[in-house]
Amino acid sequence: QSGAKLSEYKTTFGVRRLRVDQKHFMLNDTPLFLRGTVEFGAFPLTGHPPTDPAEWERILSIVQRYGLNHVRFNSWCPPEGAFAVADKLGVIFQVELPIATKIDPKAHPEVVEFMRSEAALIRQAYGNHPSFGFLSLGNQMDAEWSVLDDLTREIKALDTRQLVTFNS
């Protein structure tokens, strides 16, 4: 046509390689030592996690002042503002699906389908963020291990940007 723009797509992404070398985490071929904390999503003054990047800057700056470089989100995924600030500050996140169950996934295939779908949605929304280092399919899972092992392998094969485990 006349040089008119047909479409535009903007996204945030980071270039980094996170992998396991024997029993050690490696970030861009340098050993990575995680010192972290856990965030349970308890925000009693608002009843919900902040979405404002400025508030996440405050929270993650406190994390760093204590010498920490990692935050595990126990059974939840933080909002975009948290990832954007973590990218800037160099904090690495472990995101967990909102699952803590003793349900037999063979008897309840809808649980496995929910986990599959939720992992895909989280990765689609936040997978480009270099701060998104780890994905856990659940917290304190006590279920049929073979089903969860198969699901973990499936999810790992779909996207290699994060390290994946089925249990925290």
C-alpha cells in the first residue's frame, strides 16, 4: 500500500538463559545463588495485591535491602507491575498455580486441565519477563505423582523460558 502501518505489537522481553547444570542453577552460564522470601498474597489493608508499579518498587526494594534476590509467590501469580519492577531491579520470581490439593487427578481430570490452562495463560501474559524464572504447578501437592510428572514434562516442552516443577 502507501506505506501505512498495518499492525503494531509491543511487548517486554529479556534475554537471559536460566538452566540447571547438574545440581546448580545457572543464569547466563554464571552460578545463581537464590536468597529469597515467600509472598503469601496477604494485603490486609486493601484485600488484594497492589497493581501499581510504584508499590511493587517499594516492596521489592525492601526485599533487596535484606540481601534477597528471589520471591516465591505461594499459590498465586503477581500482576504485570510486579514483573516490570522485578525486571528492572533484577529480582527473580517463582510463580505458582493457585493449586494446593490432595485430589487424585486421575479421578478429577478437570483439575489437570485447569492446571494446563492456567500455566499457559500465565506464561502467555508474563513469559517474556526475565524476572519470571520459575513456574511451579502447585503447592504442597499430594496426588498421583505420575499424572503430575507427565503434566510437568508436557508444560516444560511447550516453553523453555522458565524452569518448571510440579510442586513447591
